[in-house]
Amino acid sequence: MRIILVTGPGGAGRTTVASATALAEAKAGRRVLLVSAEADALLSEGLRILRPDPAADFRREFLDLQARSATALDLFGAAPLEDAELTELPGSREFALLRALRDAAAGDRDLVVVDMPPLLDALAVLALPEQLRRYLRRLLPAERQAARALRPMLAQLAGVPMPAQWLYETTARWEAELAAVQAVVDAPDTTVRLVVEPGPAALDALRTARLGLALHGLALDTVVANRLLPADSPDPWFAALTAQQHQHLDRLRTAYDGAVHALPHLGRDLRGPEDLALLAVDERPAPAPAPEWTVEDRRDEDGILVWHLPLPGAVKDELSLVRRGDELLLTVGPFRRNVPLPPVLRRCTVSGAGLVDGDLRLRFTPDPGLWPKTS
């Protein structure tokens, strides 16, 4: 199953492009599902649409958690909340979208097109499953769950209830759900499509997208330059604006070595599926490979290993590296990720770092005795 995640700066037309992409593929005979909270049903005629429901999703999860913790709540005299008085909290939309993505990937469709939030929010959502799984492992590590058998004795000694079985069961369920979502995000056939307007902010959006995606090992398959004005206008004002747009379009094509597809400005609001057909991306680029983080073995030369991390668009002044145990806390501009070190590097010391054309190269010196020196 192919999954296309469509995002871009706010107002660039990502919902329209997602709907047009899904509709065109459906008309070509493919089984398509569009995941969108904003797509107009009239504009998406003939499509199956899955709409995330943050409010219902939040109420279901909260009431389930409340039911499982009823004993502890009764101990503290807490009054349970009812369905009708619950209002979704900030962050509910992101979790609802992730669950919708997981459910969509479990279906029997040929293609799933996902209308993602604006660019920075979309990158944060895609990073969320890995981040939350890391938090769960730190707060309730698997090795500590062996102490569950001691809870009755510890409760008698301490005189207070110990964490109940439901806590571990809930944690295991959350871990399984997050792992399922992360598997969808990390799948080779999941790619991101960036929608921008050909203007001054387009290159910045492209750099942000490539950098944020590369940091999390995701692939960008196409850049869509939306709302391009016609080039044959006799009006000098429109002609100058069109020339400026084409300059930005040329810069996009120079900066990005993948597919850059231009869509016309219709000069009006969308009226129906016929207009969406005019905005379909008529090419189907093969899923781009995700950036590969590779370790170069150079023991025969000078006894070091070099770890290559492709970070297109990275700037040295925005880069920060901190070694924490078997992880590397990597900060690049607005993005941060705790990157597990490959096993071969965990008994090595970082001895240098350099950034060359968007390729971060980390030099590791092995600890004494890790392997014999070659003669």
C-alpha cells in the first residue's frame, strides 16, 4: 500500500492538492482513501473519506482510562466525569490523526492520501510516536515490570496502594498502538508531498521540510508549486508577477533534485470535481528512498569509524550534538531527536564532527580493547 502525506505552509493549498491527488488516482481505477478533516465532500465526490474525530477520540480514551483507574479515584474521593462534560484538550487532534493513519493503513486500499497539518505541525506529528515510545520506556522500563509480583507485599509494608495491573496494561496498549503508527510512518512506501506557493518563502519551506524529514529518516517524493499564474497575460502587472513566480519556481528546481510539479492558478474558488481534475499531479514518482544513516568502517586506516547522517539544508550554526549514554541528542534548527547509536558505536568515543554539503560526519574512536589493531 502506498501512503502519501501531503503538507506545506499554511494556506499553500495542501487540502486541495491532497483531494485532487486522491480523486485522480480513484478515477484511474485505484482503491483510494483520503484522510482529511477539511476536504469538502462535494469536491471529493466518488472518494471514500476518513475524517479524524478528535472530540470522540478524546472522550473514548479518557473514559477508558477513568474506568481502569476507578479504584484509585475512589480512594481519593474523586467524582468521575461524564461523557457529556468532556471537551477535547490541546493535542487531541494530533492523536486522532495518528490513529486515523494507523486505521487507514490497516485497510485494503491501494493508496492512502493524508491531508496533514501545516508543515511544522506535520513534522512534529510524524515525530510524536517515536518520542512518546521513548518516554514510556524511560518511565516504565520493561525490566521494572518484573516487580509487579511484589506489589501486594509492598502495599502492606507501605500502607498505600501500589501501581495496579491496569497501569502496566495501559502502558503496553499505548506502546503497541504507537509502534503500529510508527511502522506506518517508517514504511518504505510512505512518502511526503510538499505543497508550496512559488514565492519568497518557498525555498525556506523546502529546506525546512527536507531537514525535518531527513532527521527522522523520511522521504520527500514531490514538491508541488501551487497557484502558478498564466504566462501569457498582456497586463504588465500580472506579467511581472508571473515572471517573479517563475524565478522562484526555477530556484525550487535548482535546490531540489527530485520532481517539482507546477499547478495553475484557476483564478476562482473551486467549484467541484471538474476543477480538482485540473489540479491533479499527473506523474507518479516512485517512492523516494529515505535518507540512509550509514557507518563507514575505516579501522584499517586510522582506527576510527565515521557515521554519515544526511541532513540536507543543515547549517553548522544551528547544529548541536550531545552524547547521552547510548543515544545522541541531535538538535538542528527547530528540530530535535534522540538518536540511538548503532551497536558498533556504543563503545566508541566521539572524536570529531563535520558538516559537508548537508552530510553530517561524526568520527568515533573505539575504546581500548574493542578490537585488535591491524598491522
